[in-house]
Amino acid sequence: MASASPRRAELIKQIPWLRAAVFPSNADEPPYTGGGVSDYACGLAKAKAENVFGKTGGIVIGADTVVCAGGEILGKPKDKSDAQRMFRLLCGNSHEVITGICVTNGVKTVTAYCKTLVTFGEYNEAVVCKYINSGAPMDKAGAYGLQDEAIASLIERVDGDADNVVGLPVGTLEKTLKEFL
């Protein structure tokens, strides 16, 4: 698996018939310049998979999760101020979380994506500031982790695959692997 994410490394273990090693990718991640968000996520996943395939060979899985709110792609926050800006955009609204998946062996490549809608309740400054000051949002697209208890009170609803929001839609990956094999 082409990933440095500890969350993805844990989630992939849910596929009992798969034994996967994790290799971080150092592929370039160009900024979003428009077009389909799912195409963008799949393109990033493919770049990661191809980058690691070039080093390891074999069958490589790449994944990339993007958060789209108000027409803006929210990557990992640059700093605390950026994280707070993201929470102000997310709170009181719904947003999409899209994970692109790519499986490649250098000859055959299959891509897929999973989309989940997440709805946040109203902005709560005390909860948001405490969470941001903990440092937890700094390595997460959209500045939050669905699995983080510290912000559970902000999340009203998840429509779709919750694993997708954490970083790896296990069901979609398993289906994609079966199609690939």
C-alpha cells in the first residue's frame, strides 16, 4: 500500500484475505485546478501507486482522500489559523469526502472512488479550539478525523461509508481488488 497514513494501515487489515505492506509515497500532489473531484482523488491515488510501484514492483494500492466543502478542496491545514478557517466552513453545513483508489501492477491499472456526505452541527469555538490546540487536525484533510472523540459532538450525520472518511473505504477497496485480480 502506497501510504504513510497510520489510519489506512489499520483499515486495510479489515480485509482478511489480504496481506499488505505499507510503503510511503513521495509522489507530487498537484493542487486541484478544477474538474471532477473524484477524478482528482483518483489521479492522486494513481500517482501514489505508480510512485511506489516504481520502487517495489508487485501489486500496489494507492489511495487519496479529499474533502470538498463549499466548492473548495480542503487539504491538510497549513497552520492553526487555516484549521480554524476550515472548521468555520465545515460547521453548520454538509460536505463531501471522496477517496480515490488505484490498484496497479505496472501493466494493469484499476481505479475507483467512494463518496461520503458528512454533516457538521453549528460551530462550537471551545470544542474547535481545544481540538486544534491538540495538534490532531494538522495531518488530516479537512482538518478533522471522524474517529477523533474530541470533535464527536460536532458531527451530526454521516451518509455513506464512515471508513471512507477515516481514509480508506474498505468495501470499495475489496471490490476493486477483486475486479483487479
